[in-house]
Amino acid sequence: MKICRNILSIYPDDVEAEESLRRLATRNIDISGLNLDMYDTFINADSKEKLIELERWLIGY
């Protein structure tokens, strides 16, 4: 994680470092009891539509 943060401090637009940091940061989270579909949507949201889907689920819309 430290390496990814260092890379991002030098190259803030480095998508690969950002994705790696996100994966590392969420790897040890206890997700038992969570809606795994929405958790997956949150982790892998790659479009505005996916973020809107997550937002609607969060607010119960």
C-alpha cells in the first residue's frame, strides 16, 4: 500500500496504482452480512451507470 501511495503522490493519475491500492485496502475487510452484489458493484464500479445503481440502492430508491 505504501508503494502505491508513493506512486500516486508522484503520478496522481496512475490508474493501475489507484486500482491496486483500492484492492489492497479492501482485501482484509470482514464483509460477512453485506450485500455481496452491491459490494462488488462498489469495488468494481467502472461507469456512471454502476455508480447510479449503487447510489439508488443506498438510498432505497
